[in-house]
Amino acid sequence: MISKETLFALSLFPYLGFLWFLSRSPQMPRLALYGFYGTLVFVAVTIPAGIYAVLHYGKSLANVDWLHGSAEAFLTLSNILLVLGFRQAVRQLKMKNDK
């Protein structure tokens, strides 16, 4: 059976493909696209934070509150960018249809 770490690493490739296609779509709101790219930043921050938590504290990242919360802040920022980007796109479409 495949380990969860291997599955996690392999899941990066479909996500990169998703971002590649998404970034070529002229209909994709730029702010929301930045949110999807921000998810990569979250992963890039979470991996070293998890390693640090194990090496320094002997615990998983989820059990080191200050470190876990700091890493999760990147995911929160990504989600905010997604929501604001799609909200802006919906408003623009609504204004276009109202005219």
C-alpha cells in the first residue's frame, strides 16, 4: 500500500497541472489565481514547519500550536484571496449583465 507521504508528494503533480491550465484561462480572476498559488506557499511553509516540530519538540505539527497556527495563516490568506477574487468576478459579471 502507498504511504500517505508518497500520496501527498504525488498529489503535487495534478495540482501543478491544474494551476498550469488555470493560469492560461482568460476568464480566471487574477486574485483568485493568486489564492490557488498561495496554497503552494502554504504547502512549502508547512513541510519545513512539520519537520521542525518533530525535530525540535518531538511532536507533530498539529500539536505545536504556535507553529501550526503560523503555517495555517498561509492557508487562510490563500482562502481569502480566492473568495475576494471570485467575489470580484461575480460582481463584474453582474454589472455587465445589468447594463
